[in-house]
Amino acid sequence: MGKLTVLILIILSLIMMFNDNKKQLETQNYQETVANDNKIKLEKLNYHGTVAKAKVNADNLNIRLKPTVNSLKVGKLNKGDEVTIKGYSDYKDTIDDFEGYWLKINVERNDLIEEYASDDYNYSWYGWVFSKYIDIDPAIEVSKISVKKFYPGEKFATVDLEIDRKGEKSISNVYATKFKNQQSYYFSWSDYEKDFMFCDPVGTYKFNPETYEITHITDMGGWFDESAGCYISDDDKYFFKDYGTSPGVRGLVIYDIETNKCLFKGQHFGLEYDGNSIVVVEKKNRYGESYCSQETLERSEEYEQTLQPGDLESRSIVVRYKLNLDDFSTEFLDCTTVFEQ
């Protein structure tokens, strides 16, 4: 390796160290400013962002499913209860002559909320409360986020987000996803991201790579990385969560964006989406029947008769169905086999 190459590598390393230290200092300065409120306690999550602990200052406070007074009530809080704040709404509301934000909080699983969207890690459910009724400084403003750079990729893109917290700016790189024929990408900003702060606008955004415009689509979000992501239908009506690390059959959950209600839980193989339907799969696991319908069992047995000895070594039969997104009816497509790790 030549001296010039070594010198260049040293300079690049110093630049990266400077940028990392600068980001850490900006975050630390903002955290210290917020913490001086003395009403909240900041908590840095392992491998994730920073949430806040605060006390409720009113009795019989309703927890709403979404950040609006018209949303479903999913719980109650009383004065002195402590809540974990996981994000802000991206807009202000006026309730009882008070202008403030809605705050996303953890909610214990209960019969009212379990059929709706939950956060990925620990399968924790969440709801929203209005900031007037939480002991938190009303001067804390929701952060502003924008896209500074876009890096297209074969399967996933990445974007550099600029987070502006009352003048303290930092850059964070996040994954963005889309279905094959879509023009816009989607990314999530939530406490899954290590640079996230509790007062950031939480949820999933649409990003236009031509104009760099971002639009907040839903308060739902999820873990975005090189092995999993979230997707939005062309009409912004449905929210799709892709689960798993395997290149084969993976989990799929579909939510209604207007209500956050779960409409489908199942599996997919390849995220084949045409705007009106998406291909889902069921399989008879090679080690036995695995949570599949009677139709899948019968079609699997029929298909197995057409295979040659050894065809199912390290493979499973998959039955593909077209899931109609208008009424969530299914239509049989075909059978195939997939490799099982």
C-alpha cells in the first residue's frame, strides 16, 4: 500500500471521527437542554433511540388509539401515573384551550388494543395522549425532518435524514423501501432508530426521489433494515409489514392506515403486488402440517404426487394465493417449492 493511499485513509478516518463526534455533541447538547426541564427523565434504549419518562397531571385521562379525540379509547390514566413517551405527532392540536402535541406512549396489551398495530420489538402496543395532561415543558417543539441525500439500491434505498431540533441539526441514515413498480419510497422514523429522540415526529413517510418532498402517511412504523421493511399501497390505504430474515417464505401483516386495524396476518414469498392485490402463501412444512388451511393441505398433497423422489429435500411445498385488497378474498394461483434453511 503506497504512502499516498495510507495518508488518504488516515484523512478519511479523521473526517468520520469528526462527524461522529459532532453528531454526539449535538445530541448531547439537545438532551441536556431538554433534561433541564426537571419534569422528565430521558432513557436511551439499547440499540435504539431515546424515549422519555413523564408523569400524568390529570385523572381519567383517555389513551387514544391514534392522535385525535375521535379515535378509539384504548385505556385510561390517572394523576401521578408515569408514561413512556415514544414520539410526537407531526402537528399541533388545540384541546381545552391548550395548543400542543399528541404524545405516543407505551400501552399494556388489552382486549381493546390487541387487534391493532403494535411496535415490533417486544410486540409492545401503543396509544396517544394529549400533551396538556402530561408534565412536560410545552416549549418543547416537535423536530423537523427532511431528506438531504438519496442513495438508490437494488432492493432497498437509503436516505440521509436531517433532524432539526430547535436549531440543533444532525444527520441519520435510514432504509427506504417500495414495491417494484412504485415511484416513491417509504421510510420510518421511530425509537427503533438509534438517533431518534422522543420529541421527533414518529411514523412512516412517503419520499419522492425527484422532488425530495416527504409526506407523513401514518403513525405506524416498524423496523427497517436490509432484511425487513414496511410498504404502503398505491392509494395510501394499506400498511404492509414484512417480517423475517430468511430469503424464502416470510411473515406479512397488513393494516388499515385510517384505523390501524390488522386486516391480514400470514406469509408471503417475494412481495408480488399489482396495486389491487398481493400474492400470499401458505405452506405445509416439510416437518409436518404448519398452520395452514385445509385447502392448502389438499393442494399440497396433490402437488406432491407430481414431484420426483428427493424434490422435497430441504424444501417445502408452497401454495400461492392472490389476496384481493378490496374485500380480502383469496384466489388460488399455483403450487411451488421453496428452499428451507
